[in-house]
Amino acid sequence: MSEASTLTRDDDGMASRLTRSSSDAHERAVVAAEAAAAKKGEDIAILEVGDIISIIDCFVLVSATNTRQVKTIVDEVQLALREHDGSRPLGVEGLDDATWVLLDFADVVVHVFLDSTRSYYDLDRLWADAPRIDIGDEPVSARQASR
């Protein structure tokens, strides 16, 4: 496998992922989740979907009670990841009506929903086979300091 490749190999030698699974992606997902929580995002879940869909590592799912809160959470997630490691989204979809906004950070995709929209599309059920990353009570900054 060449150095420039973005594929990883399974134990059987077959390339099945289009991204490198990384703890950085998990950490970035936690940063996004904590930013959403700081703006009162609800029912926050981080799903490890890399082994299932192979093009990204994590989904962050967040609910909000109104469109203003959706936009506030989106802004806070973008700010937090930019401050954390300089990340900017490759794309932002759904900001016009703000019932479901998708932030694409390549290895992490953040979905911010209105409660009713999240219930309707039920991504939690759709991706029920994906392992969840425990956010825990300790902030990322505290975990980094203990390394």
C-alpha cells in the first residue's frame, strides 16, 4: 500500500475502509459533542461507523428544541473544532431551514436535528449496529492534560 493511500487493510489484507481509523477522529467527535452539550444540545450520541460505511469514522448526533438552537449548536461545534485543531467543515448542508444540519469534517460528520426531525429519520435505529463512544463526564481538555 502506498503512503498516499487512504485505505486501511483488514486482517485478511483486503482494503475495506476509505479512511484511516484514528483516535484523533474519536477525540474530535468528543470535542464536537461537548460543544453541542455546552449549548444545551440533547440526546447526544457518538457512533463509530467507520467499519460499517468505510468513508468516515464517527457520526455525532445531537437534538435541539428549535431552529435557533440548531444554528447555535452548529456555530459552537465549528468554533470548538477550529480552536481544537484548526478543523473547518468540508461542507455544511441544511442550514437554510435548520431542521437537520450536517457538518462534514471528513472523518467526523456532525448531525444536528430538531427533535421531531431526529425522531422521523431515526438515525439512531438505522445505525444501531454501530458501537457508541462513551462521552463520560470528564471534558476532553482534562483528558488531554492527564496524558
